[in-house]
Amino acid sequence: MRNKNELLALRKTLKKWRARIIYLDHEISCKAMFYVEQHYLSHSTEIADALIAATAVSTGLSLITGNFKHYKIIRDIGIIKFSPK
């Protein structure tokens, strides 16, 4: 989030969507490390973004993000663009 208003908008939206917490497991961790190894040098993929992408891929859920460019290089990921209002 770039500012407090965006954070509040995100929290409000997550509550409205009844979002659930997904905990990291071995599969997600392994995928995330693979993404870092494969994409760090070419796209500067860091562990936080890799963990988020790996969670979406491992669970088969779409990733809702306001930062599409961080995830567009990950295959097999569904992305929904989020625009804070």
C-alpha cells in the first residue's frame, strides 16, 4: 500500500469479500523459492511476491493485486487487477 487510505480501502474490500487467510506450507515455500531462483535476475522477483504468487498457484485461486507487473511473469496464475478507490 502506498498510503493509509489505500490500506483502509484494502481492508474494507477484504472484509466485504470475506477473504480467508491461507497459511504457508511446504509446497508453497518450494514454489516460492523456485520463482525467486527463476525470476530474480530477470525481473527482480523477491521472496514476498514469490510467496504470494506461489500461494495463488498452489491453491488454484486468483491473485487480486494492484501491482500486476510483479506477477505477470508467473505462469499458471490467474490475476485480477485491483484499483483502490
